[in-house]
Amino acid sequence: MNRIDKTFATLRSAGRVGLIPYVTAGDPTPEATVPLLHALVAAGADVVELGVPFSDPMADGPVIQRASERALAQGVSLSDVLEMVAEFRSKDAATPVVLMGYANPIEAMGAAVFTARAQEAGIDGVIVIDYPPEEAGEFVALADARGLAPIFLLSPTTPEARIVAVSRRASRHGRGHRQARRDPQACSIACRRRLWHPRRGQRTGDRRAC
């Protein structure tokens, strides 16, 4: 069980919802990122989501687009983001960290190198917005081998068949994977309910919510 699973198990047992704030690495400055992560945890964050700056964040709105622009203007790279997480881990070994970004920086580094370095830095999960589940088999295998949870996005309007397909890509971590492999349709129904009712202790948009 990794840190993400432990956190959600604790939240479920306490009847709580999770607070998962997002910040872009390197914004407003690279030096501010690690202290900001610690401040988020001190303020009650259960999981922190750290954005990797990218020049063409096509799935993000103007706020995150501008944050990426400011970080890139200061030379922040994927390697820098991994180093920031490693520095954060030197003082916080418990809070799950999820990276969120795009495929280009990972492909430039090499998926195998990235997953190895992500594990070493202490990352728990990765959202790669433009890795479609149907085409992410190689990346999922590399991430699973390193104990990383690859996370895909669902929405309340995601078709039933696609929820089932995404469920089949579920991480080997946690009950979502086991349920998806036993009964993808049941997992689809569970995902649908939780997407419509995020207060039941699951993160809307998390493919591992089922």
C-alpha cells in the first residue's frame, strides 16, 4: 500500500473528504515551491498535487497557463521539479505527492528514466493529461514497476464504456485495481456514483476512485 492508498483509507475510516490542493512548481519562484508545499500540508492538505510547467498546457485554464509561463521564464524543468520533491521528502515522508503534467517533458527525458527518478524523489502518483488510457500501456507498466500510481481523468459525463476501459488500466495499488479486474462493470457503477457524489471520500476525476 502506497501513501495515496494509506491516505484515502484513513480518510474513509474517519468519514472525511480529502483536501488536495494544486500548485505549479516554480511559481512564483523556484525557491518558494518547497516551502509552499510544506505550508499546504501544515494548513491541512491530505495530498499535494504539483504541476510540471509546460509551454503548451492545452487542458488548463488561464491561471495555470500563466503559472507555467512564469515558471518556464525562470528556467524550471522536469528535472528541477523532481529535485523539489526530493527536497520536500527530506522533511515530509508521509504526505502523498502527485505530479500533474504533459507527455512532452516525460518523453524528452525518457519514460523509463522519469519513472526511476520519480520513485527516487518520492513521488506517489502521476497524472499525464495527454496520455490516453488506451495508449498508455507502456507507461503504466513502467510506473507500476516503480510503485507509482498512474492516474487518468474521468468526468461526470464520461460514457459508461470508457469508465470500464479506464478501470482496466487501474493501478496495481489498492482495491480499485482488484475490483476492476474482477468486475469492470461493477467498478464502472462505483466510479459513476463517486464522480457524482465526491463527498463520499473519493477524488472526482481520479481514475483510481473506483
